[in-house]
Amino acid sequence: MKANPSQDSVRTTLNKLVGVRLGPYLSYNPVSRTQVWQWCSAMGDRNPLFLDDDYRATTEFSGTAVVAPPAMMQMWTMRDINMKYCEGSTEDEPFQIIYALEDLGYVGNVAVSYEITFHHYLVDGDQAHHYKEVASISDLKQTTLGDGYFFTDREQYFDQSGALFAEALVTYFQFRPRTSGDHTQPAPVTRENFPRAGAAIAPADSYSPTVATVGQALPGLTIPITHELIVGGAIATQDFTPVHHNVEAARAAGAKDIFMSILTTTGLSARYLSDWAGPESRLRRLKLRLLAQNCPGDTMIFSGLVNEVMHGERGVEIAIGFQGDNSLGQHVVGEAVLGVPE
């Protein structure tokens, strides 16, 4: 490791990694009922499109054994629990930029934002693969976590026929953690100091057609943040990064405890939206920005607002702004577009 490298030399090292397309990274398994069930179980998602054969037979997916939640997009081609990619994948190291920054002393990593466009849903038997490249790297930034660099990955996901089913821009912050002995637990969340927002979401067997108007508030959804949710979400999303299940690894990265992965937050956000919009809705776009970490012992409360109702070639689309708050502030702030029946 080079001692105190100049910013010019750091920039030269990082620039060599921008725009280099890596892949393909293959999936171990095709879309299956078991993995969809595991995902829905972890996320608390009871959408009958994903879980009910009789309901699915009444949709455009009639004749298919299962439909995968669109937010599972990234899960299919993740590494296994031994941190190995599926045999036949490229030997290109996908995290070259992280390792390069770690060698320079920037050992902490957190996901910052996730912007996804969904082109079509996967069904049973589909098998995914993806390519990625570093789209951009910031100059050195100073934050409360420490000094470091923001970088954005561009990812493209294809099915077995080569059809693009989703694409994403994922931004991370790689940093030198600030030294701190403060690993206190968050204050207990109670009805008195953090009241529940809105009414409970209707269960999946009592959806009603969505009637959306601009300015309409979505009902709130309260989600206790537990070790089980964080670890179960990591397993369901195939994200075995140690900070999501190992306390010491999380503390070494500057956190006070294990914390929720961006893929779990994505799954919970998609569930919140479809719980409101109903099983006839189709998620078209999802954009998330991550802020305060979700750690065990806290509670997250989702809320949302209809920003726009659009009529076009693809039918009716609803633009929604939403957020998930915990005792530390905003965990996630997002925007979504949902297609709904006329």
C-alpha cells in the first residue's frame, strides 16, 4: 500500500476503472417458486400475483407457475454464501473499484442510492445474467461517516434469450471510517415518541381497485427492524456481505450494529407500493436514496403521496413519492412509477 498517495495518483488509479464493461455474471438457478416464496416471506409480501396460482391464472401471466417480484432483479446473479459466482461467469472481478479503494485505506462501504427501470417481469424457468461497469467516480468528499469517494455502477440484466428485463444505477460511498466508540443502541420507539402513520395496509386477500388522485396520501406501514428481518432479508436477497449479519464487521465499517441491506430496503419498498396499489399494478421504475441506517431495535414507518397520474400509450401510470423513517430520521426516500389498469 502506498503511504499517503496524492489525489492525482488516486484519481489516475480510479479513472482506469471507469467505463470498463464486466460480465457476464450468471445465475445459479432459474426463477423458481421456492426462491420467490422465500423472498416474499422475508419481505412480508403477500401479493397474490407472486403467491396464488388461482389469482395468477386471471392475469396476463396465466399458464405460468410463478411470477418473480421485480425487486428480486439483482438477487438472481448474486454470489453464493461462499462469495463465489456461478460457474461459467466471467473471471472479471466485479468489485475492482472497492478493492482499489481499500488498498488506499478507504475500507468502509455503504450503499447510497438505487435507480431501477423494469422492462418486464421474470417467470418460472427464466434465467438471468448481468453486465456491469463503473459509470462515474466523485472527487474526494468529506462526510460524517468519513472521507471517501462516491461511485456509481451501471448494471444491465438480461434473461436467457438476451432480452433486457431491468437496468440499474447503484451508487456507493467508499470511505475511511471515523474513529468513534459510540455504538449505543437507538432509543426505543414507542407510540408516544414515534406515532404510527396512517391506517394498517389491507391484507392481500382484500385488495380493492386503486383509485389515485394527485395529492392522495398512502396509508402508513410500520415495520419493526429486527435481527431476523435484517439477516432474513440478506439471505433472501443473496447478499452475504458481512455487515448485514456480523456485528464486528459492521462496527469495523463504522456502524453500531448490523444494518439492513439496500436489497432488503428495495424489497420492502416494492412491497409497500404494491400493498397499496394492489396485485394488478406493475412496478415500472423505482428510485431510492438511503440515509440513516436501519439497525435492530428500531422501527421504520413508510408513508407516501401520489405526485402524478399519467395517461399514455402504456395506459395509466401513477408517480409516487415515498419515504421510510426511523428514530434517527429518514432511512429511505424514494420515487416510483406504477402501471395500473384503466
